[in-house]
Amino acid sequence: MASNKLARLVSRPVGMVKHDDFEIVEEPVREPGPGEFRVKVSHASIDPAMRGWLRDQRSYMPPVGIGEVMRAGAVGIVEASNNDAFKPGDMAVGQFGIQQYAISDGRGCYTVDPSKAPPERWIGGLGMPGMTAYFGLLEIGQPKEGETVVVSAASGAVGSIVGQLAKLRGARAVGIAGGPEKCAYVVDELGFDACVDYKAGNLYKDLRAACPNGIDVNFENVGGDIMNTILAQMNPFGRMPLCGLISQYNNTDLAPGPANFGSILVNRLNVRGFIVFDFARKYPEAARDLGQWHAEGKLKMREDVREGGVDAFVDTLNLLYSGGNFGKLVLKI
């Protein structure tokens, strides 16, 4: 039987994740037990939230333990199974981790149709990132026709879907991204009304020009200076789904709060933090709608698939915090 290469956490990172925070090891692949199945992982989702999972602190799920395989959503082919819901040859999605093979009892897993989309898309726009955009914008942001929706990290896995969903709701979509290439993609390919390049050094002025009627919904992915700038331009009774704070994930000290926190009071903003697991009972609804819109050509999706397998995990993860990825970041295992 083949051996299983995997990334095991050996120390808690301080600042950016380093290679010696993980041990790359090879172990025998075991047979699935009663009710279990074995999947050969093809692609793993690389997400900003991974940095938070490595901290030993209270959160929405327990941290990855020292000695454990790095947690990751992934997709692969079922090779052997003692679980009737997962048959050999099925393509399955689940929290399989950064490893070549995984054993699962099926909890939190589901099968997908490889004829409808490539495997990497099922952990991107048609997977949890797409669902995060769907629930965060439509359930919390609740954009109305003619309103202005701003989303940071607009060319990324979640932000790219947020803007397109805003357009489907008849709202005006404005993205914030880093660099002219990403901004051009957001407008020309994804159909946003405008995109502001935060690296150009004129964020407040450029955002004001892109949002002459103010901002009604801010889908927040980044935090920090970008969030401060958006808060200063929010309209009364605006909504702010708080999805992520990627600019702060590698800080070694506690980041200060918003510099203009008073905008939340003055403008009576509705700010709600959320994670996609909050909406687990509605996953089938999101999967149906996202799949239909994608099939109809109303939702465009882009993956940034990196080679290198398990060995490339740390370098691939750190791309997220430097803006080095373009689209949904995926590691080919």
C-alpha cells in the first residue's frame, strides 16, 4: 500500500507561518474501518482562516493540536469504502486536511458531480467560499436594488462571488483589490461597476469617487486601514457582514480597533460577524442557487492552483497574506 505524506503541526507560529512550524512526514495508509471510507486527496483549499486555526485560543472551532494533521477543506476520489453514502470512484468534499490520503466517517462530507465542474471549483466558488459569500451578503448584507455594495479582497475566493451576487440583486458593486491587474479583472471579467486599487495610495479619495452616493453594504474581509476608510463613508443604517480580518492574522500583538468606531453609532450600522458554519442547515439552498447561476453563466469563478503538493503548503499559505494569489487559492496535492 502507498504511504501517506502529510503536514503535521509541531509548533505554534509567531507572526508568519514558517517551515519549521510543520513537519512533513510519511506514514502507512490504513484501511477504512466500519462506516469509514478512504479518499485520495487531489486538491486542498488554502484559506485565510487557517492562520487562526493555528492559534491556541478560543474560537469557533478548536485549534489544530500539536502533532495533528493540518486542517483543510479538500476534494478527492473515494478509493475504498465501508460507508454506503460514499462509493469507490465518487468525488467527495470534506475536511480531509493537508495530506495525500484521508480516512473519514462521512460527517461533514458530501459527494459532487465531476462532470459539472473541475475538482478545484468544488472547494472554491461552488464550495465553502461561495457559500460564505452567499450567506454573508444575502442573509446579513441584504442588498437592495440601487444600493452600493463594497467588498474588500474583491478578486479573492469570497469577494469575487460577493460582487457578482450584488449585481444579481440589482445593486452597484464596488471592489477593493491590490494592483491594476486584479482591479481590471474584477471590472472587466466579473462585471463589478468599479474597483479601487488600495496599493495606489489614494484609497479614501478613490473610494469616494467610486461610491459617490456612499456605501450601503460593506462585506468586510480585510480589516485595518481599509475597514477604517470604508467606515468613514458608510450610509445611515448600512450593513456590514464581517467575514474576515486578513490584514491582522499574522500580527504578534493585539491590533487596535477601528479608528473611527463612532461611525457605527452615528450611522446606526448593523455589524455582524459570521462564519459559514452558522448556516449549515441552508447549505443545500446555497449549493442549488450557486450551481444554477454558474451553469447559466451568471457567476464566473477563478482558481489559482499551485503545484508542489504537501511540501509546498507553508509557502502557498503565506501567499494569502501578501496578496500573492489571484483567485481562489488551491494546493494541488
